[in-house]
Amino acid sequence: MKIETIRLKNFKTFEDVELVDIPSFCILVGANGTGKTTLFQVFGFLKNCLAYNVSRALNILGGGFNEVVSRGKSEQPIYIELQFRLNITGRERLATYILEIKQINGKVVVDREILRYKRGANGSPYHFLDFHRGVGSAVTNEEDFSKTKETLTREQQQLDSPDILAIKGLGQFQRFKAANAFRQMLENWHVSDFHINLARGSKEDTGYAEHLSITGDNLQLVAKHLFDEHQEEFSKVIEKMKERVPGIGSIKPEATADNRLLLKFQDGSFKDPFIDKYVSDGTLKMFAYLVLLYDPSPHPLLCVEEPENQLYPTLLLELAEEFRSYAQRGGQVFVSTHSPDFLNAAKLEEVFWLIKENGYSKVKRAKDDQQIVEFMNDGDQMGYLWKQGFFEGADPK
């Protein structure tokens, strides 16, 4: 799965923006308040819409429809459009998901929900799912490519409430191929909000261990899962830690007498290992990122805000390479950063920057700026250009 285009209308600071030709590894920069976090919130919002309903997802995001819709736009719909590559019936297809949300008489409704893609190389895309305020239809035999548009079987549906996504229910059934594939993609998105204080200390030796949690509070459990079930990946994590953190000899998850788990770090200069309570923030964060990035089953989409926090600047070039490698293995990565050191690892086509104009966010792309292109072709680095003010409109002054 790979998102290629994001279009937003009336979503917080995004009155009308479009990101196109998005790479597998996408880096977002911009001054505080320009919308980097808001862009990531789109992914979390869609995931919450699926898990609950749109009304609750809006409340979780920020106080309901009137607080999420762009200022002065409350009479207009919130519009989210994603165009993405997705494997459907054994072929990679360019699909489009459109969601329009309105508030009518004080109640939130899904005014339109569409999932469409082309069944062949030519022609217009078919609407395999099309709903309006809780009522609509979905194609049940989309895998039968001998059928024409007119002979596809459509099943009419009425949802329990007009603020529920159609893909929430229909996506559970294999016969709705596109909806099922998109639902699985949404369910496996990961927006990281790592907290050092939650990752430290002993943890109960039971719980969710297949993937690192959003906050990282199950780091010990995931490390043990890798250690027990995926030794090759765990060994790669340890080797990377040895390369990047002076003195690290080994790291081992260890059970305590009261059925809890600790991480024990071995410094090559000392005989006895020490627990993560005494490890620096940077060391623990680097270990957590590596555990996340060497997950045997990569998330289809991974979002990380400001990974440079607590990390030594020289480690950021290597961390950027790890994110890029993760994306190449099959999980698209979005990273926001304020670090010139991290940005120095970026390729021209990987960088977007956000600015504010008349109170709304706008998006620019490095490869579309001829001056930046020429500097990069002459051997300059992206972080240097960012620091020197060559990203027009990005300086918070």
C-alpha cells in the first residue's frame, strides 16, 4: 500500500490543500503551527472513525465538528480524499477514497463516502462503494472481471446511523474486496507518539506484544517477542545499537521473580548489566525506534513526529536511512522534523514544507522549487538550505 495523493478541504488549518506524487519516505518541515501535526491527525482521525463513529472521532480529535472544521467554514463539509496503491484481487490498483462530513441540525453525518478504482487500464473508475447519509450500495462481485459496469452486482445497504462509515461494516466481509482491503489498511496504520517515561521500567509480562504501541509503553513486551520469536530481527536491532551507542554490548529482556519484564543493557566495560531505568533517554529512544523499524510485519503506514528529540545529531542521518529502509520493505513513512541534521539525509523528492498564508496552511515541495533543485544538484544538503532560509515562507519570522 502506498498513498500517492492527499487532498483536504476545511480540515482545521487546511482550507484546501493537495499533496501529490507522495514518495514512500516523506519528510515534512515547517515552523510551529503550520500544520504538520494536523496532517498526521488525519490518519488517526480516520482510524478512530473506523473504530467508533465519525461523531466520536471528531470529539477525540478536538471537541466536535465545529472545532475541527476550518474557521468560517462550518456550513461546508470536511473533505478528505486519499489516492493510494492497493492490492485488490491479486493486482495493484490505484484506488481513491473520498469522505465528506457535514453537520446538519447539530448532528454529524457522513454526507458522502466513496471508494473507487479502475478495473482495467482504460475507462473511468467504478464506484465499488458509494454511500450518502447512511444509505448506499457496494459491489459484491468486483473480482469478476468478465462483468461490465452495467452487470456488476450491487448490494443495497442501510447503516445503523448516518455517522458510521460504510467500510466499518462492509470491510469485514471478503466479498466486498476493495472495502475489505482499505479497512485492513486503516486498522494497521501507526501514528507514533512515543513517551520515554512510559517506555521505562518493569512491565507486566502479559499483554499486546506483536507491535510497539503508539506511546511505546509495551517496549519490553515487544522486545521479548522479538527475542523469542524473531531472533534474526532482534539480532539486527542489537547490531545497530552497537554501531550507534558507545559501549553497548547487548540488550536482553529479562523476567523478574514477580512475573514482570525488564530490559537489561550490558556495557562492554562492566561485568554486570544495568536496567533501563539507568539508560539515557537517547539510548532508550534509539532502541525503541529500531524495535519499531525492524518489526517483522511492517505497518502499511508509519507516522513519526520529530524523531530527533533526545537523539545525538550525528545519529539522525543513520535514523533517516533506517526510516527509508523501512519504507522500501513495504511500510510508507511520514516524518515531521525541525532538525537540519535529519533533513541533510533527505533526497530532493522526499521533502514537503508547510507555510501559513492568511491563517491557512499551504504545502510546497522541494523538487518544485528551481532554486533548491539547483543548489542540491551542485552538492548542497537539504538541511543546510533549510537553515539558511531557502525554503520560501517557512521562516516563522
